[in-house]
Amino acid sequence: MAGKRKRLAQRRKTCGYTQEKFAEALRVDRTTVQRWERGDVDPQPHQRPKVARLLRVEPEELDALLVSDTPALPVLNGDRGEGLALTIREMSRRLIALDNEMNGLPIADVAARSFKKVHRRLGEGEYDLKSEHDIQAAAAELAEVAGWALFDAEKHGPARRFNQEALFLAKISGDRAIELLIMQNMAMQAGWLGRPREELAIARSIIEQGRVSPRIEAIFRVREAKGLASSGQESEAVCSFDRARSLIQDSERSNDPLWAWWVTADEIDGNQGFAFQESGQWRKGIPHLQRALRQESGAKVGYRAISAVRLLGCFLGVHAWRDAEDLAESIIPIIGETSSARTLRLLSDTAQNGKSMPAAPSNLRDALDHIESVVNDDPYEI
């Protein structure tokens, strides 16, 4: 995650382009230009010649404009305009980086408190009106990060409130990309809380609009599949999972939102394995969860340990005692580094279930007992 690129933005302005006009000339979304200038991503190879031509530089000179400035620590005090939006986005990027470190670091409290400070400034009008939409969009991103983190911490009431505020800000700022991510998160939370019809309704409300890229449709097809599976419509769920998998094979498009980096075949496998495990179809779930755990796509997410826990549940379900013991032993060292309350609760429930199985061998019981003990350890012991 590099710092912002002031030289690129300044050159665009020198050439007489607003971000919106520059995006129109390149036939990309304005958010794509914003991401280039924030240092989130580079123009794709096929875009670079036209970018250089519009900026009136040689192709090799474009590299100098893409060099990022040294990022400063995010401080909200002072700036009221474009700099305020950049600072809020830097907060979000740093929180996301922490969330994906190791097995995830606990960010819910700091994310929520950071957004509350931004929310106060928005309410009191402590910003320049000419930058209003950009600041609102940045605030929507931060609220989404907080909503996700609160969900993963199993603070579901606050998570819904932050998601709703994020959705409001995304809508009034016109940030369709972050609006889609929030809707995905809301569908996921609905499914987790045992509200499959709500998950299905949210997913289909997006799919039926037909205005998303294949990669984004894929993640909403996953949410559709989960809603169908939890409603007992298993054959329809398999079709939706298959549809998601075929969509993900399409080449990445320039108008994919930045957040779509984690929408991969691994993500689909993890969710399909989850659906099979929940319905007691453990043998069907095992290969999906094994692939998700390997994360062959290269997209490393902080919540990946949850696939290991679900795989452990499947091994126990089919009485694959040796596989379950090996996996349980491999999970023990990372428990202390796991901050996801969802993962830890699921792990504790899985260990208790395994210990209650009369046929489970003593070595496996010992490993599961060790898991329970470590889950309940003081997290501040070192």
C-alpha cells in the first residue's frame, strides 16, 4: 500500500482535467483515477499509453509520476478539504492491513472510534463544501471497515448500525463501489445470524440490477448460494456456486472495485465448504475447504483460519480421526494470534462436539481439550 501520488494529480490538473473528465477520456470510473492518485493501484499495461498521451508525457516519463510520496501518519486535525478525505482513507488502509496480518489483529474498537471522530466532524460541518462528496465517500469506507470488524468481533448490533451509516454515506456521496461492498457485508452478516432469506434478498437485489462486473456478480452469487443452501434449496445453491466459479474465470476488468482483490476461487470454495459443513454433507465439504485453506490464488486474508476450523468439523463428522488430530495440532499454535471472535467461538464449539463423540480416540480428545484450554487462556499472557 503506497502513499499518495501528488505529482500524478498535479500533472492531471496542469493538463486541465478534473478527475471526472480524466476518467471519461480514459473510459474508466472516477474511482479508478482516485485509486491511481492514492497509490492503491497502477494503471493497467493497456491503459498506460493513453494515460501518458493525455498527460502529455512520454511513456517512460509516466513511471516518475507513479512514484508514491512518503505516506504520513494519518492525523485528522487541521485539514478540511481534499487532504481530509485522503487522511480518512489512509486510516482505512492501515486498519485493513492490520486486519490481514497473520490471522488478523483486533481492529474493531479502533475502527469504530476512528469513524466516530469522523462522524462528529461531518455532523458539525467541519469540512470544505467543495470536497464534501469525496469526504463522505472516504467516511463511508471507514464505516464499512468498522462494520466488518465489529461483525468479526461478534458485536452484531453495532455492526449493523455502522453498516447502515456506511450505506447512507456511500449513497449520498455517489460511491457505488463501496456501496456494493457494504451490501455484500450486510448479506454475509444476515446469513451468519441465521437470516437466509434476508441474505438471499440482498444478493438478488444486486444481481437483478445487472450493472456489476463478473467478479462482483460472483461474490453476490456466493451470497445467493449461501441463502439458498440455508433455506434447504441445495440443488439451486450448487448452481449458484457453479455460476460464481465460472464468473471468476473472466479476466479482471479495470472497473472492478479495489476491494474485489479477495473475490477469488478460494473464497468461493470456503463458502461452499461452509454450506456443505452446515448441512452435514461433510465429505462434500472437505475438498472445498482444503482448497480454501491452501489459498492458491495468492489472496491472503486475515480470516483464513475459519476454513481450518470448518475442515476440522468435517473430519470429525466423517470420523477421519487421524486427519482431525493432525489438523487440530496444527491449529493450536495459531489460536493465540487469532482475534476473530467468530473463529474462536466456532473453534470452541467444534472442539466440544468432537470431545462428545464416544468413538473419538484419546489422542484426538487430548488435542481438542488442549484447543479448548488455549481458547480460554488469558489473551494478554506472553
